[in-house]
Amino acid sequence: MKCPGQLKKKTPKKTQTNTQKTHQQQNLKELESWELEPDRAAGSGGFRKRKHDNFPHGQRREEKENVNPSSPLMTSFKSFQLELDTRHDKYERLVKLSRDITIESKRTIFLLHRYISAPNGEEVLNESEVKLDAVRRKIKQVAQELIGEDMYQFHRAISPGLQEYIEAVSFQYFIKTRSLISIEEINKQLVFTAEDREETTNMTSTSQDKQPHTWSLKVTPVDYLLGVADLTGELMRLCISSVGNGDIDTPFELSQFLRQIYDGFTFIGNTGPYEVSKKLYTLKQSLAKVENACYTLKVRGSEIPKHMLADVFSTKTELIDQEEGLS
């Protein structure tokens, strides 16, 4: 029994010494330095410590400042940086040249569509030849940029421009000869000499001295096929415009020509590149529109006046597009 007046004895509080505090601080720092990553080498659920955490922060900063810039490792990485920067700059220059080639080739195609309605078609062809020569000068700059380089490393940068150029050249060739230009004939036009070297841009004098007397840019078979596939859309527009001008024979010639191109693409099928299979659907649409125009001319040509044929075909093509979109 405790007496009411008896007081409880107070236990003295334990005071932490300075040594204990320092030990706790060191333990906290050590725990913070541990990396929260499982120790895969040990195969257990523990955590391993990073090696660089064993060094004080000031010592690591001194090591960064004491890096020798002339060491073999730093020299090799600087050379890698210079090579990558040079390659990226060249890629950007090729992209800009490809855009210029695309724009000029489209202008040439728009000009060639005036061949049927123009009073003097030879002037249109001569003007288109001048524009294509300007495009080839741009391609010459592309070929100079690729001297000593692997073209396929930069193919994605120049492919759109080459496809548009092939479309323009093949369109002009068809208007002249009613046939398809071959890839060999296109490559013959892309062989250049060093006569007008001063016209080139973005080329240093040392690189110009290393240039050969003649060089060329080879069109790949994939770019050729994609350019020919784009040509079918321009031939379909040529068919409609020729009917509007009263030319009844051109649609039937275009129908046979497009049928031959379509048969050639079907032989490739799914064995070719992915881009070619995508173009095949558009090619089939163009062929269907031209065949529909020929059918209308054959069946109802005597019923419809010539000046109204173009309007009839334009409405029919719109209906075909709507039906294909719904399907």
C-alpha cells in the first residue's frame, strides 16, 4: 500500500551525448547515400550502394574540374560530336533542296496541263524543259552533297523531291511520245559535269577540290515506282481536261496506258515496299475514273454535247469518290 503522501520518484531522463549524435548523423547520411535499387548481382532483396557515393561531394567536383580536355577519350568524343553535327547540317541542307525540287516540279506539272488547251503546245513543252533544267540544277547540288557519302543514309531527306521530279519528267515524256520513260533514261539525265562548279552553294573550297570531273545521282527503283504511281493521277486529270476540249481519242489511249501500268503494279503485289502497296489503291481509283469516262463516251457520247462532257465526268468522279469513301 502506498501512502497518500508518498511521492513518485522521477526517473532521470537519458541525455544523448555528442558522440551519439554524431553517430546518428553519420548513419542518416549513410542511409541517404544508399541507392533504392535491388541488388541483382546478389539475387536478394537488399540494396546496393553506388560506388561514387563513397566519395565526398567536394572531391567529385574537383575530379570534374580536373578532366583533361586533351585526353584520348575527350578527343575521340569531340570528333564524334563534330561528325554528328556535320551530318545533321548536311541532312537539313538536303531537306531544303528536296523541298525546292518538289515545288519546281509541281509548277512544271501545272504548266504541262495547259498543253491541251494552249493554242501552241510546243511553247508549253519548251517552257517545261526550261523548268526541268532548273530542277536538275537543284538535283546537281544534291549529288554534290552526297559525294563520298552513303546515299541511303540521306535517302529519306531527298526521296520526296525525287519522286516529284520523276512524276514531272514522266508526264512530259508521255505528252511527247505517248509512252513511259524508263529509269535508265532518267538516270542518264542526272549525270553532271564540273563545268559550272561556281553555281554550287554550301560547299567549301576544299570539298570542291576533291570532287570528281563527273558525278551522278542514281534514282532508286522504289522512287521510280512511286513517281510512276503518282503519274497516274495526273493522267486521270489529263483525261478529263481533254474531254472538255473535245478530244475523244485521248481518254481511250490513257485507259490502255493506265491499264498496263496497273497490271505491272499488280505483279509486284505485297512483295514490294510498303509505300508501293499504298500507291496501288490510288492508282486503281485513277484507272476506274478513266474507264468510267471511256464508258460514258462509248455509250452516251452521241447523246451529250461535247461542251457538257467535262461537267458530266466531273460529277461522276465525285460520285465515285463518295461511294469509295462510304465503302
